[in-house]
Amino acid sequence: MYFLDLPTIVDEALNATCLDFVETVDRAALLLRQEHGKKGNLDVTDRLVKLEPHGEALIIGDLHGDLESLVTILQKSRFIEKMEKKLNATIIFLGDYGDRGEKSAETYYAVLKLKIEFPEQVVLLRGNHEGPVDLLAYPHDLPYQFQDRFKKNWDIAYKKTQNLWSHLYNAVYIENRYLILHGGLSKKIHKLADIAEAQEKHDEALLEDLLWSDPDENVPTLAPSPRGAGKLFGKTITKKVLGELNAKILIRGHESSNSGFKINHDGKVLTLFSRKGAPYFNETGAYLQLPLEMEIQNAEQLIPWIQKF
């Protein structure tokens, strides 16, 4: 089997033409459209991926065009080599691949190359920066970044990337262990099918919460979010939703943290942020390298597996 190593991925990402980029996005989108049912260690239903509690998962938070941090994570974790050797080694990206950082197109390219090379071992979640057109994050830098990167045909690359977003997943579920998504929880979640079926023009209110909402220690249940989309959700909502879904911990991205991670709601919520630099200026990024067999009750127990850089 032809194996694409990290230096090759980075070199291709930095030197990809608009045509190269569009072809890569199209290949990844086709893979995502065809994913249904059992695919290796993954079990796909609509926009939900169920993952067996076996092997190891590398969970990467927001990247926002920070190619350097992605390379650092892949180098330190040696996870490409692990995926080549073990089918139950899985990378889960929490979304927000572009915007903000200078290397948005390059980061998209590298992430999609990993998906193409390891289709049954890479899961691409949807972030609020990959939202529906009426829920786009502001400012939305991506079209300007693509225009600068690809010049004349930038709009083709941008439209293809926008089309990709609707095929990304809402969440990963590992029974009796973790619910993994980008943003937050909603009182509208009663069963896994609610998350799987939350899509544009179907239940945008729930999709908005999944992509935009944040945990808050001072909110009993729900409150308006200062972001202007999604909500602030309290520990009552966290306890209710995790209990109904038979999950112990919510793992999410969406919020920057100076230490690269934070824990909320009595250890039931872990937030990861995997990029560094402007405009967030956090000193440290973090990712989670997680043995899935472990039965964990509290996010504090995950700290030994949180890698900071």
C-alpha cells in the first residue's frame, strides 16, 4: 500500500495549486458521502459516528489555519505511523479547520489528505466555522484567504470547501464513555438520533447548539450566549444529556484556553484547543491521546493523556 508520510503531506499542502486543492476536497467529500454503516472501527449513521471502545484515539481541537500546530501534534504523537500499523488507531478532529490563521487552505489540504489516506481511521467533525450559510462565524476570513492563496480561481476552491461542510459529522459517540463534538449540548437532545439527524433545514436550532454552545459554571440550565449564536448551558443540562445518552464525559473544542484545555461541570466537560498564536494568543495548545478501553468517570482522570505543546 502506498503510504503518504507527514513531510510529503506538508510539502503538498504548501505547494498545492487550486486544481490540486479542489481535487482533494472533491475526493474527501465523495468519501464522506459514501460513508454509511460499519467502516472499520467506525459505525456511521447520518451525521453521527459510533466508535468501538478499543485501541487509541488522537483528539485534535480547533486548528484555525495553524498548520504548524497540526504538524507538531502529528510529529509528537507519531499517529500517522500508528494508523498505518493498527486499524483501531483513530484521529478525531473537532472542527474549525480554517479561518483566523494564515494557513487555512494548507490546513484543510493536510487534514483532507489524512482522511483520504486513512478513510476508516479519520473522523472529521463540523465546527461553527463550517456552519450553514446563515450561521457563519464572523468575521469570516476564509474567502479572503482563499483569494490570496489561489488568485484567479479562488471562488471555485471556496465553493467546493463550503459544499464539504454539510458532509462533516455532528458528533462521535463511544458508549458508556464519551460524547465528542465541537460546541455544546441542547435540551432538545434526548437520544443519539437527535444528534445524528440534526442537519441544515431539518433542525437548525439543534445544529446551532451543537456547533456554537458553551458550558458555563454560573448558568443553572440555559442562557443566551454572548457569541450571538448557540447558548450557554449549565451543569444541569450536561448531567441530563449525558445521562440520557449513557455517556460519562463531553469532549469538545470551540473555546480557547491559555493552557490548551479546561474542565467544566464537575469534571463532565473537557474542552481542547489545539492551535496557538494570533488572534487567540494562548501560550499552549493541547490534544488528547486517549486509550479507549479505559473506563473514565471524570475528565480530571484524562489529564495524564492530555498532551500540551
